[in-house]
Amino acid sequence: MKRILLSAMVLMGIGSSAIASSVLNSETSISVVQTIQEDYKEVSLESLNIQVQAAIKAFNNAYEVKNLEYKEDAKLTRVTLTDKESKAEKVVILDDEGQEVK
């Protein structure tokens, strides 16, 4: 009788360790979502410096200026343009010198 009880206890021990092992080995997936907040503020053409104004005016032959935004800390201007013929939208980033940032 002792052997039967001992055998049953050993089997229960092996079974519980197998369950614990499977729980410990299961993979846990954690999703991290990071929101990037852009600090661009809408501006008028006249509020930008002369070099940036000239660069934006150079786009006027082929594009219409849809939106102008300025990022103060990086000193970047984001210009949203619409192609006059195809109506395709294009976004250009300009530095304070009026040069396109790639």
C-alpha cells in the first residue's frame, strides 16, 4: 500500500512540475506603442525668413502651397505642396537657409 501511495505522489509531482514548466516557458508578448508628437505650428509665409520664403516661392511654378508649418526647436519649415497638374501632394522640409532637408 505504501508503494502505491508513493508511486501516486511521484506521478503527481512530475505532473505538477510539467505544468509549472509549461507556464514558465510560455512567451509573454508586450506591445509598446510610442506616439511621436511633432511640434510643428502653422505659420504664414510672411512670418518666415527671406531665404525660406524664396525657396517656397520657387515651388510656385509647378505647385500650389497647401500648408506651411514651422518647428521652432529644430528651425525647420514643413511645406505641403499640391502639384498643379496631377493634384498629387508632396511634403518638403526646409531648414532656415531654405535648403531642402532629406
